[in-house]
Amino acid sequence: MEYSQKIAERLWNQPDKGELESHREETFIDDIIQKNHIEQELLSHLEGIQTVFDGGAGCGRFSILLAKHGCRVTHFDISQPMIDKAKELAQKEGVSDRITFVKGALEDLHEYEDSSFDMVISFDAPISYTYPNQEQVLGELVRICRRRILISVSSRLGYLPYLANPIQKNQFILDKSSSDPYVQWCIQNKANAVSEFSFDKEAVMSLWNNGLMGGSEEIAEYEKGGTPWCITYTFLPDELVAVLTRLHVKNIRLAGPGAYARTIPNELLVKIMNDPGQRADFLAFCYKYDSSPYVCGMGKDNLLAYREL
Ligand SMILES: C[S@@+](CC[C@H](N)C(=O)[O-])C[C@H]1O[C@@H](n2cnc3c(N)ncnc32)[C@H](O)[C@@H]1O
């Protein structure tokens, strides 16, 4: 088994991960925008879709939504705690009977026949965590898909700014008094992150050239029993299009959810989000702006691709 798979499994198997993930949209504005964008995209393309495969489905943000809209969903994830959280939420929503929960790794989808599902989705970077097998995994997801595939992978152009801005996540905090541990960590760590910061040309150029976040340090930490962040392969927009084109995917569209919001300071984002009317207008405009192919690389950190057959 590749280190990326072992590292991802240990990270997502942490017992509190499912609970934390299920509250993301209450705490970070970029997550609200990303979820809104994906939901709009999913719900406007449901015609003729009965069966869905959700790869790396997490705590069920999208598998439960689709089940609520009448789809039969295979919720597939490497982490049992994430699946358990999704089961609990699906039960609350009354859609357990429409979801099949499967524990497995995206690197091995051989049990599914070609064209098994009307729609295949994989959101918020599970494909990027399968490095160095990301292209094989994309190939398998396309293989099991009959009509439509919607995925989001980590974006190289979207990630590069984080290397020159370690406090970027602070821009998106919705409520500074939130008890969410990541919110509090961002706030407490801010001064330190700024004082310790220096622009690291080598790190930036390395990500620019090879697209890889993480590697030997994460492997060493894992071997010591630690829980590092996933080794993550970040795609360039043209590269993703080229891979999908090689897989005979047609009518590819890209988007960068979060690109518009990146230009707006926290004080103004919070003001917009706290006013229901402005919030709805803003999210609708973000969807429009972030769907432009000219800004797709600059999404929050994910690159979305759609295929219509
Ligand atoms: C950031 S979460 C995204 C969850 C969900 N797609 C969403 O958008 O809410 C990433 C998920 O991918 C799963 N994952 C990571 N590597 C995986 C792999 N190799 N195979 C299957 N699932 C994987 C993790 O367990 C986690 O639940």
C-alpha cells in the first residue's frame, strides 16, 4: 500500500474527524461558498440520474443531499469513523434506506463494473490524496460512470498563495467566538505565523514544478506514529483537462469555487454573510463568477470538473 493511502487512512480515522467535518460550513466562509457551488451544480443536473457513486464521501455532505433528492447513492470512503458519522446523519434525515455505505479505497474499485452508476462524484480532494495513483483513480471513476462525472481535486494555483499567506484561512472565519478548535487555532496562531513567516522561494518553486504537497516529512512523521496531513497532489487546470481528455471525457467544464471571495477582506465577508438577503445574492454571484474558466485555478483550493455525456 502507498504511504499516501496509509497516511490518509490514519488521518481520517481520527475519532473526532467526522464530527468536525460535519460543522465546517458553520465556521468557515470559504467552505460555505464551496458547498453552495457544488450543491447548485449537482441539483441543476439531476435529470435522469438515479444511481450515484460518491467517492471519498466523508460525513455525507453530498451523498445525503442526493439521497434526499431521490437518488440511490453508494457512499464510499476509506474511513469507518467518517462513514459512521454519515450513517448517523443519514438516519436523522430519514434517507438511510437510499444509501449503501461501503468502506474502501479509491485505489481499488475493481468490484464495480463499467458504467455502474448514472453519476460519479468525488468532492473536496479525495482523488488528490491518492498520489501517485491519482490518474489511475480518475480513470477508474470515469470507467464506472455512465452519464455524468463531477469531481473536485486540489488546485495547484489555488494552493500556491497559501505558501505566501499562512494566515489565509483567517480571512474566512465566520464567527471568531466559535468553539471550533480549528477556528481558535487560526486566531491564536496568527501573530506567530506572521512573525515567523519568510517567503520560501524553494517551497513555492517545488510546488509549482511538481504539484506535490507533503512527502518525506509526512512519511517520517507517520512512521513515528504521528498523524500528518495527507500527501496531496495538486492539479493545474490544463493538466486536469488533459487527463480527462485522454480518458475520452467530453464537454469538460472547470470552476474555482471561492475565487471571488478571495478578493474580499474578512470584515466585509462577515458583514455580507450575516445579512440573509446579501448572503443569498452574494452566494449566487460567487457561483457565476467562480464558474468562469478564467478564474478556475484560483478557487479556495479545489478545482471542479464536470462532464456531460
Ligand atoms: C475532505 S473530505 C471530503 C468529504 C466529502 N467528499 C465532502 O466533500 O464533504 C475527504 C474524504 O476522503 C476520504 N478519503 C481520503 N483518501 C481516500 C481514499 N484513498 N479512498 C477513499 N476515501 C478516501 C477521507 O476519509 C475523507 O472522508
